[in-house]
Amino acid sequence: MQTRMLISLVKREAPDWSRELIRGIVDQIYKLAVQQPLQQTRLFDSTTGKDPTFTTTATTFEYRANTTTMTNLPYDAWFVDKVYSGVVGSSTYDEKEVFCTKGDYSNAALIRFRDDPGADTLYIRAFKKPTSISSESIELVDLSEDLHLDLYEGVMAWIEKTDNGKSQRWLEFEGRNLPKIWDELNKGIGQQTQPNNVGGF
């Protein structure tokens, strides 16, 4: 579904809201739904099926988790969970001590090493930065069609909460629709990872 169609559906129920304001709310709800460390937002090296890698340089402590810095990373990462070397679950596994700052639409996540990493090739466990809903022509590609109604409920709940100061619909969205979206995005790839608390960036 294109953003345009979702906005048109919302506009029928909230005619006093401009399409641009509704688009901004769609963007916020989309981030809330998709920007989570879930199995279907996890990034893998398309050539190996493993976590992406990057090469460190002696005395360089900071790295961006983007498609330029990381090897075969298909998208910029908004969140990095781990940086490690070796094979997970084996005696060679070594998790590095790093501080990771979440990214935003302008910048990928930042990895900062506590100690000089030296010259090495390391793995990252990273998660995709969601599509920015910057125009009505953007496709809602990060969610399957059957979850778009859940997005609609979130947008309408946000509008009701703004108009009335409170919204039972919002409570239902937080308690039912968001967990449903996360459950769907947490299927199909390995061990599940629980989402962060609700809140977006």
C-alpha cells in the first residue's frame, strides 16, 4: 500500500486534519511499529547469510553502521546490538566492549569502542533503519499488507488522543496492535529477540 491510500482512509474519518499532518503521524507510527530489534528487521550479509562485518583501524574508535563502512550491509542500521569476533556459541567467540548510539533518519547507528580496536575484522548484529515516510508516494514496504490496518488504527488513535487529550483506541493500539505487528516481524529467522519498550527514536 502507498502512504497516499492510508492517508486517504484516515482523512475520511478525520477530515479536519491536513494530509501533511496525517503523513507526519503515519511516519511516527511506522517508526514505532518497525524500528525494533526484531528478526525481520535484522540485517545479514547477503553473500554469506551471516552478520555483516567491518574492518577496524588502529587508533580509530568510532564507526558508523552504514553501507559504506560495513561489508555487504544491505541497508544502514539504526541499532547495533553486538560487535564480536569468532563464531557465536564456540570458544572463539569474543564480544567487544562498545557503546552504541541509535541512529536516526540522517545518520546510521554509531559504534564507539572503549579501547583501541586495532586492525581487525569484526561482526555486528544490526537492525534495519525503517523507510522514511517523507512523501505520499512512499510504499509501506517494511510491513506486509495485512498489517496496514494496524497502522491505520495507530494513526487514528494518535489523532483521537491529540484531539481529546486521551484515547481508549490508543490504549488498544499499544496493547493489541503493536504486539501483533512485532509478533509478525519476529517470525521466521532463528531465535527471537524481544522488542524495546514503546517509544520510537
